Amino acid sequence: MSEYSQDFVAWAERQADLLRRRAAGELANDAGLDWLNLAEEIEAVGRSERRELRSRMARLLQHLLKWQFQPEHRSRSWQSTIMTQRRESNALLMDSPSLQSTLADPLPHAYRDARADALAETGLLDLPQGCPFEVGFVLGEELPGP
């Protein structure tokens, strides 16, 4: 069994050390580098970032729906959640600008999840089937009216 499957943290630390040494020209060959698993882990980081953005957008959309369709129940807590999720989503986009070009992809999936959660929480049955918000609004500073 390989170190990768036995102790991931030890494997990752060793691989990082070997990569740094290789970049500095201290290693004559790549014998200790686990290229296939390194590539897998790098791809997994990208998937994780996309998943986090989708999750944050779903939470944000859920609260935007509640804010718009239950104005009588608006609270500072909802407003705080909206602000926090916007801030964190925008921070993810600043850290990984390539996610900007994929924003249209997670929005329908995030909205589906957000709508289901908002329905379960509020009992509102008249929520739109499709997302009523544009991406720019979702990640902007404005709150839905009235």
C-alpha cells in the first residue's frame, strides 16, 4: 500500500517538499514524485472551490428568496446572512477569477437547492421555478425590494 493511501498528510507534506526541491534544482530526477496522485489532488482543489461557490450561492439565494417573498419576516439575521454569503462568494471569485466564467453554470443548480430549502423552511408555494435574480444582483450589494 502506498503512502498516499496510508497517510495522506504525510504524503502531501513529502510531495510538497519534493516539488520545492525539484523547483530549486536540488533533485536530479523525479523518482519520489507521485505525479498521478498530485494531478488528482490539484484537480480536486478546483472541484472543491466550485462546490464551495455553489454552496454559498445556494445559501445566498435561499435568503434572497425569503427576503423578497416574505417581507413581513425580514430580519437582521437574514440581512447578515446575505451580506456574509455575498462577501465570501466574491472573495472566492477574487481568489480564483476563472470561476467568474462559470457563474452561469452553478446558478440554476444552486437556485434549485435554495428554492427547495426556502420552501421547506417557509412553506411558500409560489416561489418561481426559475431563478428570478441575475448573477450581478445576486453578488451585488442591493437587496430585493419591497
